[in-house]
Amino acid sequence: MEQGNTDHTSIAYVGLAILTATVLLTTFISRPVGQKVSINHRLEVDVDTINTEESRWYYNSDSAVGVIRIALYKTKSMAPYDVIHLSPDDYVDLKLKEGNNIINIRTLEKEYPKISKDSKILQLKPTTIPSPKLNSKTYDWH
């Protein structure tokens, strides 16, 4: 009886590719989120200052409010620099522009009254504390 000669290198390459894809996906999913921001059913935001570059915005709703529209402005007179639609009990990762931002949140229901809220949020640029550098000039050894 002769046994078929299987090519184990191609099986190893496929296994290695699957392992690499799994590690990359896990790394992407488990990356740090930054600051968490919550929008309640009255369309109120729970923070006024964000200290991280990227923040995760959660929309916690009851059955009375459906999909909302979030418009991000630098100044109220200009057009929004970003518009997001968010479903109840969903989230989105946002990068706000540095400085003061005006956040307009409103409902998208067809019946009236429509609810609309404006919030001001200060986006601070994240600062890293440099590691102390020791050298002989810093300390006087005499």
C-alpha cells in the first residue's frame, strides 16, 4: 500500500495565516477605548471635558426615543464637521477636534415634538509626561 504524500507546508502556512489574523483581530478589538461618554434618554451628555484623543459614546435609551442624530460643531454658525446617526443601546468611537466643541443631539422621529439638546464639550489634547532624564549636570555631587 502506498500512502499519498501530503504537502504539510501549505497546511502550516494556512494555519499560520489564520493565527495571525486572529491575533490582529483580537489586538484591534481589545485596544484601549479612551474616555467613555454616555447619552441618556433625555439626550443629555454626562461629561463636559474629554481628556483622551478618542472617546467611546454610548446611547442608553428607553423605548420612547429611537434613532438620534449627533452633529459636531466647532462653532455654531458653521456646518458640522461630523454627523453620526446612533441607534438605542449602541455606541460609536469619536475623535473630537481640540478645543471647545458644540454637540447637537436630536431625535429623528417623524412625529412631533422633536427633542434637541446642545452641549459644550472641551476636548483637551492628551499630554504625556516625559520620563525623567538623569545626568550628572542635574545633581551636584560635591
